Amino acid sequence: NSKFVMIPEFFNDLIPKKNTNFLPLYVEPDMHMHIPESWIHFDDYVIAIQSKYKQKLRKVLLNSNPLDIRELHIDDLNIYASQINTLFNNVFYKSSFNTSKFDTNFFPYLKQNGLNINIQGYFIENKLLGFSSTIIHENQLYVYFMGLDYTLNKVYDIYSRMLYDKIKYAINQRLSVIKFGRTASEFKSNFGAKPMGNRAFIYSKSNLFFRILGPFTRLIKPKIWKQRNPYK
């Protein structure tokens, strides 16, 4: 059997350049947002962005005001397990970049084992419309798995509210970087995120595997998108 593993570009310097067991794969870039040390409150971010982005922020806050936003604890994760899985699938199957599928039933285990994970639920009258999860590691905020009701997102701007909430949380926690992940690159750039690399590497010991897979990987090209800049 041929075993293979995907390696993020972060480890690029550790990969032997002439090693034929590594095949580059061009994927959507990881979107990072750096938080200046001078930012103490969310208002500092608001001051730093252009007026049209301030207007977008005000609109999102107005539309999302009816939402009840609260942290999901272990009991909540068990109660809403089915809804969480459905909302996650909405996002997973919409994404243009998918690796192996995450099992959302794993969330309570992560909580129980002391991982610094925070999971927020976005509700209307106790109906879960969306959730987002983050992990703090080495002064960085990793925005991992999200779930969303796309129909009601148009009404309440849930996804945009999630991203603003992450920025506010990172500033309040005095973190240096938010890593927003590889989806919706252009949309995330509206909030101040920038692309950091767009390659991963596939490793396999099988030359036959690469001869078969190689032609297909060359057909995979990241979408062309426009980098936005919300700052003055």
C-alpha cells in the first residue's frame, strides 16, 4: 500500500530540494492578520480602518445584534452535536480546499483534555445558526473549524460577525497574529488578513503514486482573487 502525507509550506526549509519523494501542491493561501502591539482595544482596530470599512462594520453589528453569542461548554457540545455537524458540513462542502474531514464529535474530547480551545455558538431563540472554534498557541490565535447556516447568514451577517469577534478577542488577549485558515481568502482580506504562502507538499515513498498523481496535481490551481486593504 502507498502511504502519503500532506506537509504545510511552513516546513519548506526542512524539505530536501532534490528529494523526489516530495511533490509540491499549490493550494489556497493561509490568511494571516498581524495585530500591532499598539492596539489595546477593538476601538484601535476601528480607528485604523478606512471609513467604508467602518460602515461595513456598523452594518454587521446592526444586523447581528439579535444574535445570542455564547461559549459552548461540554454539555452544550453534546446537546447541539447534530446541529454542529450539519453546520460544519455546510462550510466543509462549500470550501474549494478540503483535506480530511474533521469529526465534530471530537470537540468535547478536546475540551475535556485541557486544550486551550474556545468554541462560540451564535443563536437565535436557542436555535444554533453558527459556531466558530479557536485555539491559542504561542501568542497566536488559530481560527479552525466553523459552521454556518448560509441562508440566515444573509440576514444576520453571522460569518462577518465571527471574524470581527476573533479580531476583538485577539486584541483583548494581547495576541500577535490571527491565522484565519485557507478559505474565503478575498473576503478575509476585507478584515485585514493577508496571504502567507500557497504551497503544500505531498510525501510518498512510491514513485508509481507520483506518476499517477502528478498530472492531476498540475491541474490544481488556486483561484484568482483580489487582495483588499481595509486600513488607512
